Amino acid sequence: MAFSPDGKLLAAAYGDGYVRLWNPVTGQAVGSPLQAYAGHVAAVTGVAFSPDGKLLASAAADGTVRTWQMPLFSNPYAALCAEVGPPTKADWAHYAPGEPQPSVCR
């Protein structure tokens, strides 16, 4: 396990090949377990945050090391805005039909 430098996230390595993020104050999971397309195929044996907290590295028994961009998990709207700008009304209607569109990029 490793705490982020600001103490707002706890990353935990699991034997199922996943890394899970937790809010240490509430004990609730933050987002989905990290594996997706760049995951490990064996037990994760270690995790470590970069000093600025923007990256998380995970190592597994399969000999792989992965890095994960933390802004995508700690503040997904800010990460989206930084990468592609605000979603258009058409994009929002397509990907989140029926949901009100928040003002996410300020």
C-alpha cells in the first residue's frame, strides 16, 4: 500500500492483478480497480506514488511495471478539460443522455 503525497488517496496492490484506490477518510473506493487495457496479468506486488502525486507505479509478479495518471482518478473533470476541453452539447447528449451537463471546465 502507498499513500499519495497529499494523503487523499491510498493505493493498494492485490493478488488478482488489480490496483485499487481508496479514500482513506471515508474508506470508500475511488473509481474502478486499475487494470483495464494496461493491467497486470499476475499479482500486483507493489505500488508507489511519484513525489508530485501525478503518477502511480505498480509492479507485478509477471515482471511488468505500469504507470497510472492520477489526475484521471482524483479529478476526472479537470483531467478531461486539460486533455480535450469542455464536452460539446452534442457529445454530452451522446455519452450521457438525459443527464444535465455540468459546467466542468472553468
